[in-house]
Amino acid sequence: METRIIIEPELAYYATLRATEDDISFLKDIFMENTSGNREKFFKERHDFNFHLFLAKCSKNTILENLLFSMLDQLKGSDYLKFNQHVELEASTNSYENHKEIANAIFHKDALLAKELMSQHLAVRMDTINFPTTKILQHLKKLEKHVKKNKSIFFMA
């Protein structure tokens, strides 16, 4: 995810500048096809990675497109894919809405907005994945403040 957040906002930027009318038409079709039925589930299963790969293709930067394909292929073979099976519907819906906002920025040829939205999208995804670790660290900081405030001594087994 750290590598993705470095690369994909730039891909979204260049995809916005370089997408052809056919690319934009295809991208619109992706979202139009998801307006009926359980679009969040459908999108998550069929188009999540494909959306990102398509933006890389639209960037017309073959090296970065191949790099993203390789990264996503590795993620598909890892525990990352299992994450999608357990993520809450709200997170899935948010991901769909994030992709739709990025696509809208591309439709309106706003490259800076597409870049910023992709950064935010991936940052939220990272926060969601790292949620348990973040919560533990927050709890430890609260405990540390409590100890300092109360000048208590805690012994850990």
C-alpha cells in the first residue's frame, strides 16, 4: 500500500491528462453498469483492481502501468485479497464512491483533483487495513498519559 500511495496518485493525474474519448466512454460504462443490483459487491469483486489498472493504462506510461500490474498481481496472491472478504459494507461502498469521484474528476479533466482524490482513497484504505494496530497504539498512548497523570506504577507480567 505504501508503494501504491506513491505511484497511483500520479497515475490518476496523467490518466486525466491523457485519457482518450474511448477511455472516458469505457470508464463511464463501468459506473453505469453498477447502478442496478448490489453495485458495491459487484464493483468490489470485478472492478476494484481493474479500475486502478485501467487508470494506469490511461496514463499512457507503460512502465508505471506494468509496475502497478505487478504490484496488484502480488497483492491478489497475498492476504490483502482476503481483506476485501471481511471489510464492512460501508468501507466497500466508500471505496466505490471514491472511485466514482476520481472518475468524475477525470471526466471533467481536473488532473489535480484526480490526484488528490486518489491519495485520499489510498490513505483511507491504509487506515482501514491498519486499524487494529492504530487502535493498539492509541490505547498505549492513553495508558502512558494515565500513568504520568496519576504517577502510578504499573507492573506488567
